[in-house]
Amino acid sequence: MELVLNPFSITLLFSGALVGMLSTFIAIKLGDSTRWIALTMLSVSIWGLFYGLELSSNTQEAMLLFIKFEYLGILSTPAFWLIFCMKYTGMRSKFLKLIYFLIGAIPAVSYLILLTNDFHHLHYAQTAVNDQGPFPVLEITIGPWYLVNIFYSYATFVIGLIILWTRFQNADPLYKTQTKFIFVAGIVPIIINLFYQLDIIRVYSEIDLTPYAFLFTYLILAFAIIRFNLFSIKPIAKERIIETITRGVLVIDSSLNIVDFNPALKAFYKNPESIKTGENLKLILKDYQVVLDLIQSNEAKTIEVQDETFDERKVIRIECIPILERKSSLSGSVLLFEDISEEVLTKEKLQTQAKELRQLNDLKDKYFSIISHDLKGPIFGVKELIHLTQSGVISQEEFMTMMPEISKNMENVAILLENLLAWTSSQIRGEFLQLSDFNVLPVLVQQKNLLERIAQEKELEFTLEGESEAWVLADKNMIELVIRNLLNNAVKFSGLHGIIKMSTKIEDQHVSICIEDNGSGISEENLTKLRNGISFTTKGQHNESGTGLGLILVNEYISKNHGSLDVQSELGKGTTFCIQLPIGTKPS
């Protein structure tokens, strides 16, 4: 393949190589929108280089070969130009990926048609070599797809120019200056190409001056970017900056009139239509005097406001930034609104969890102590007593004399062990509810019978009043444990000849079960602990030991069964525990 250089090809080869090197340098060194103008320049340099090689060729085959490489630049130049204009102006759209796809689709199709032109002649209907000028040039007869490509190129450049013009006609003078450079770089080559296509300007019939115009203007643009740091400041318009801020922004003047705001601000008001430029903030925030006080303090401050006007609780952080003139006179303020509801709720939840964890750790330490003392002591005592009896140190008559006390201790140990197992199950793996409808009267009678023998030692009397049937919807095993613990407490804290009253009452949506004793009662301090779920222990009327675990389980199990617990007590007069459980359905 023989190449014969001429002034036209040498100019294109030199300027194309220079623009190619400069654009590569810019693309590597700089970023964002500048990289896209560098890619546009690189495409132009490819166009110019291979057009120069085409003008240096003597055969049609060589010219058509270089055209295939040349069109890599011709087709990508308008696509990169339009993407640059969109990036440079900060254009946003939810269909942005689709737009990019469509921008690149036609160049891809056009290149495929060019490569296969010999089969369909859609791009070039006919080609030939024209030897009439000072050097051979390719003479073409255009096909229908050539016109499609021309229209696409003009459309992309014009759309890019419109985007530049509409975005920056009212922009800062600094942005206008650099935008003018870009505008000229985009419009001059298109005008030259239009003149070429309309046969207004032609050199030697077939020579296209468009790449010369592109290379010349982009050469100037490349030097401006490198020498004068043309894109050192990103030209994003003021309103675009405010729009992209996720916090609500409100700008007011010294008279509290609204000057500007962003769309995010409206999310902080239940009536967003009231936020309008020129409206006075005193009318809009008449129910929020604390915010007006913040503004009128003329100081940079931040406050947090609880907003109950929404359907859910909102906590809003408001920052006030005064705008001062040169002589320190106030010309207005900027208010920044931020929804910190989730942050506050998470903080409160963590604090609650930390408190519960501390209580749980305290409870765990206490129950390890229970296991090592309250369980270990009685069990080891029985073991030692059996050993002494077997050894003959204690006679069988003495052993039988001790049996009632041993039996009572074992009853307490059995209740304690049952509570420990229930609490462990609840805390370690959770408790699985088995809700069912059942009559609570037999449960009261059954649990009373279990404690009858212990109650007889104090000559206590049990009474049962209320409905003949009281059906509840709950987990029967849990409610049995609740009632057993409450009755056991009533027995423990009752004196000799005391009365323990059990009663039921059916109300609208629940059944009330009350257990009342006339024993020693509970102090105010311990009542507060009980209502807050804090464990405590006290000795019974006959020094019966306790762990506090029973009442913790009572509170927890009643809550899990969607019930509630009410406690009334007075020292020296007795205590009444009332449980409210969801009403059940009697089987038909």
C-alpha cells in the first residue's frame, strides 16, 4: 500500500496526532465531564488521522479501508458530545441509562451497516476514485442510511447546544465564559459540515473540511483546558446544588419572608402547598414558636423539635445559619431541616436495651446465687440428714419428727426449681405460646389444692367468689404457673388464721382474676420495683425464704398472654393482685 502525502493529508495527520495526544492526556489527568469532552476530541483525532491517510492513498481499496477506521471517530464524536453536554450541565433523569443506550445504538448500527455495505449499499450507493484534482480522492454516491447518520449527527450536536444554552444563559459570568468556548467548539464544525453537505464550500469537489474545523477548534480548546485550567470549577447552577441536598433548605430575608427553598423542604410540612416564595414564615410556623425564636435570636444555633402533626412521631433537627452583610448587619437566614426520627428512636431503643441488659445481668447473677444457696442448701441438708440417719447418729424417730419441716422445704424447692426452669426457657430460647380457651375456675381450685397442706400449717382459709364459669383465651400452663406463684406468695405473707380470697369477674373484653390476702403487705419501694419489673426478695411471716423470681415470671407471662397485672397493697393490711386476661369462648 503506497501513500503519497500532500498538504491536506499532512495537515490532518499532524493536527490529528496532536489533538489525540492532548485529549489522551486530559482524559487521564482530569475527570467527570472534562473526560467526556476529551473523548469527543479523541474521536475527532481518529477521524482526522484516518481521513489524512485516506487522502494519501492512491487506490480505492486503500481509501475504503481507511474509511472503516475513520468512521470510528465520525460516529462516536456526536455521541460523546451529547453525553458531555449532559454531564457538564448536571442533567438528571430516571431514564438516564435508557438515554445513554439510545445515544449509542444508532452509531453501533451505522458502523455495522458500513462494514457490510458491499452487500446492501445502504450507506454508500456507489464509490469511485476521482483523478481530476492534484491527488486522487474518493468520490461517493450516498445511500439512504448515510442520510440517517447525517440527521443523527446534526440532531445530537443541536440537542447538546440547546442543553448548554438553556442551562447557562442565566448562569454566573465565570460559567458563561467557559460555556462560550464549548459552544463555539460545538457549533463551528457543524456549520462547516452543513456548508459542505449543501455544496456551498467545497475544495477539489470531494474534500470535506469538517475534520479540519473540528481539529482546529478542539486544538484551541485543549490548550485552554491545560493552560488556563478551564474546567477547574464545575459549572453546576445554584438551583441544582440546592435541589440535590437531601436536607430541607429554607432561605428567608430579615423580615422572615421566604426567598428560596428546595423540594426536600416540603416533606417537613403537613401542608406543603403553604410553602411559597414571598410567604411570611410567621404565618407558616405560627404553631412552632420555638423555631421562630431560633430565627430571631440571630445566632447560629441548632435545635430539635418534636413534631406530632404527622401520623407518626417525628423528630426534626433545625439548624439556623444567619446571613451577614459586610458590616455584620443581618440580611436573612438559612434554615436546614433534617429528619432524625430514626436516629433518635434507635438511640432510645439502644438505651432501653442497655437498661434491660443490665437488669438481665443482675438477674442472672442473682439466680446463680439462688442455685448455689437456695437450692444447694436444702438439698445438701436432706442429703446430710439421710447420711446421719443411715449412720445411726439420728434415730428413725428423730428423722420422722423432722419430716414435716423437710417436706415444707422440699415444697419450696420444687416451686423454686419450677420457676427457675420456666425463667431459663423464657430467657434462652423464648417461650412458645399455646393459646386455648379454658375455664379459669378449675385452675384456681387445682392450684389452691396444691398449696392446701402448706396453708394448713398457718390455719389459712381459702375462699372463691365470682362467676361459676370464667373462660379465658391464654396459655394454660403459663396461667397455672402465674396463679400458683401468686397463691404461694399469699400463703407466705399471711399470718396465722389469715384469709386468702380468690375471685373472678367477667368484664367487656377480659376476665379479671383477683387474689387477695390480709398479710404483711408490700412497701411502696418494693411496689415501684414490682411495677418496673425489678426483682426483690422479702421474708415471709414465718421467715419463709423467697427469690423474687416468681413475680418476675408473673409479669412476663401475663404480658405474653396479652393481659395486664394490677397490684394494690398496704403495709400491715395485705395485698391484692388482679390479673386481666382476654375473654375466651366456651365450647358449644
